[in-house]
Amino acid sequence: MGWTNIFYVFAAVLFILGIKQLSHPKTARKGNLTASIGMLIAIVTTLVAYGELDLRLIAVGMIIGAIIGSAFAIRVKMTQMPQMVAIFNGFGGGASALVAAAEFTKSGEITSFTLSTIALSVFVGTLTFTGSFIAFGKLQGFVSGRPVVFPGQQILNTVFALCLAISSIYLVMNPAQINFFYALIALSAVLGITLTIPIGGADMPVVISLLNSYSGIAAASTGFVLMNNGLIISGALVGASGMILTNIMCKGMNRSLANVIFGAVGLEQESVSGNGKQITVKSYSTEEAAMIFDAAEKIIVVPGYGLAVAQAQYAVREMADYLITKGKKVLYAIHPVAGRMPGHMNVLLAEANIPYDQLKDLDEVNPEFEDCDVALVLGANDVVNPAARNDKTSPIYGMPILDVDKSRTVIINKRTMNPGFAGIQNELFGYENSIMVFGDAKDMLQQLLKDLKEL
Amino acid sequence: MDINILTVFILAVFVGFEIITKVPPTLHTPLMSGSNAISGIAVVGAIISTKIGGEIGTWLGLAAVIFATINVVGGFMVTDRMLKMFKRD
């Protein structure tokens, strides 16, 4: 099988190049194409190299999969991108677990090494599958987006993990005992759920990235089951690069990965906000807000999830275009974890044809707030919460934030006074220079633009 | 176990650690989505698993092919859809 490995290595090289190109805005689209060619090569190599394949079955499976996958990919709204990635990822993890399970049902002798790798694939694959679906459910609103925490949760998880380890060991020693195999599947599935439900809010993206890394690990361990270099190399690549990306995201929030997974941010905050002092806010109409915009010279727009929910990316662009024609300077401040996924806002604003060089990231934009007249916060909350800077008891303490409060005026658009997704009350809303304009982001922006034109 | 296969695995892990260093936050979502599509490499395993005999094995193999193909096709398409929108002035 010498030549097979050469083709697999070639596919892996294309994956590496693809990921590299995906890391730069100019080459990103080409990178995705490069990687997909790598995938095609890997698939064709497998079809040619392995004899006795059930080609009809494969064709049926691939056609069904391609129809479902493309239907999802074409119809999904840009705002739903995080849950889309989660669900695709779940299928990938599920596939690895199924392959390992299929190998287990194969009659004949299985070595203990293969059995251990089967157990690992089933465990990681199933955990990825159920975890991703919970993440999907949370983002889509089928499951509560808030962290679900109950007393003894960590102990229960530890018990599950121990049972899992014991069943795996028993399975490797007594492969004839199929019940251990079922126990392994069930426990992995449950653990995927119980590890994901306590995570919520701004931490969701990290979880998706972590699950993505897991699905790579699952693929690599399936590679060990089947002794297939293509799977091992590519799975290891995704597993490792996914870990690094997860780490980059954690750093963006100034948190450790352990803190994200076991911290359950969101629940503690409710008690914190309960004891917190009442915040009095000033609520303005769009007409009054329009007058402030009219007098401003430099405006920084801070988009958050509220913009995504309201599908307000086009309305933002229209208003910004108008302000620019009036000779005003408009910038966009993008926090690394704004929205439900890192880069989520960039994708949405790009959809509305806002050039990406107008979007400024955290380090670049923070000095700009000093001489900014109006910071317009659209449905963002945690990423502009000054508690991250000055409240040691706040769960988000230490997270780098956008310094909107340094602007002359902060106009905050929110639907209601409810705290954000992470459930944290925001003292910014009560600041001297803060003004609230309530309402759906899209409606508010359209009304604001109308009022601006009438001035 | 073949020591070569372990060598390959460890080297691939190191390459994976090294390829992602400085990624602008703009590209985090597409990058995650793109590498997610690559993790659909499980499709290779799924294809091989269809030759594993037995009725249960066949059904598991078919399900694996469907799942992995959803991951691959959906993943690459959705990433392209996102990246198509990134433009400069």
C-alpha cells in the first residue's frame, strides 16, 4: 500500500496548506478550496486502494449525506452559523464512533490494542456527537442557553467518568461481553450532555471549538483502529490545531480552559446581580438619539449578539453610509468574542458588504474611544461591561473589554433591560454618559436613520 | 503496534500545533468551520467500514458514510459561503 500512503500524505499537505491559507483574509477562500481538494484526494484514494468495498452502499450514503449537508449549508442564515458548525461537527464525531462500532461488530480476533482504540473512538466520538447537539440546542434556543447547574454535578460527572473508564478496561479484557460496549456508548453519550449543559453564554464558542478538536481526535483514533495513515494524520492535525484555536479564544476572554469547562459562568452571577445596587438608566427616543449623532464627528459602532438576532447588519450599514456622507468618521469595534462565536460579527458585517478593513479589533480600537463622540452599542453586553476592569467579584473580571465608557456619549441599544446572555448586570448602563435606546436593533436603526434624515 | 504509525501521529500533532499561530479574529469562525470540515476525514474510515461484514456492520457503515458526508459537504460549503462575503473596499 505504498502509493496509498503517498496520496494520503499529499492530501494531508493540502489540509495543512488549506489551514494556513485560511488564517489570512486574502487567501482564506482559496484555503477552503485547497482543503476540499485534499478531502477529494483522500476519498478517491480510499475508494481505489481498498478492495471489497460496497460501492453501492457508499454511493447511497454519500448522496444522502451530500444532499443533507448542502441543504443545511445553503439555507442557514449567517446569524445561525455557530450552531451550524456545532451540528456538522456532531455528525463528524458521530461518524467516527459509528466506524469504531462497526469494526467492533466484525467477527474474528481483535487485539487489545485495537480494542483500546475502538473504546477511545467510541468514547470521544459519542461525546462529541451528544455534546455538539446540546451546543446546537442551546444556541438555537431548544435548550436553555443559560448554564444548567445542579448540586453535586462535578461529583456526578466524576462518577460517570470512572464508570466509563472501568467499562472500557473490562471491554478490552472481555470483548465478548457486549454489555460493556453498550455501557461505554451510553456513558459517553451522557457525559457529552452533562459536560456541555453547565456551559453557557459567551463560553459557547469555546465549547464548539473544543468539540471540533475532539472530533479530530476521534478521527485520529479511528485511524488507529483501521491502521489508516490518512485518518491518523488529518485527525491529529484537526485535533491539535483545534486545541490551539480553543486556547486563543480562551485568552481572548482571559480565562483558562478549565475555568470555561467547570466554571459555570452565569449562575453565580445571578446572586451577584441580585445583591448589586439598583441601576438607574436614561432612556432616549430615536429622535433624541439622532440629535446626538448629528452633532458627533467620530462614531464607533460596537455590534453584539443583539445585532445578529435582529438581522440588523444591513440597517447598520445604511446608517453608517449616511453618516459617512455627512462627513463623519465611522468605525466598527469588534470584540474577539462578540456574538456567539469568535469572528461572528465579522461574518455578519461582511454579509452586509462592510469592508473588513473598517472593522477594528480590540487592541486597535481601544485608544480610539478616547476622542470618540458616540459609541453605539448594538446588543452587546459582556464585552463592554466595565466590571471586567474594576469588579474583582465579577465572573468576567480580567476579560479584556472595549472601553466604550471612555467615549463622550455611549448609546446603548437593547431590547429590554434584561441582563445579557451570560446573565451579568452591566453598570455601564447607569453611567453619566450612557443613554439607553430600547427596541429591536433593526427597527431602532431604521427609525434612527429616518429621524437623522429629517433633522 | 507499528512504531511508524505512532511517529506519524506525533509529528502530525506537532504540525497541527504549529500551523495556527496568529489568526486575525475576523477569521476565527471560518477557520473553525473549515477545520471542522477537515475533521470530516472520518469519511475515509466510514468508506472502509462498509466492507466490514455482517448486517449490523453494514448499517453502521452506511450511517457513518451519511454522517461524515454531511460534515464534509456541509462544512466546506458553509465555509465558502462565509468567505465569499469577505471583501475589501
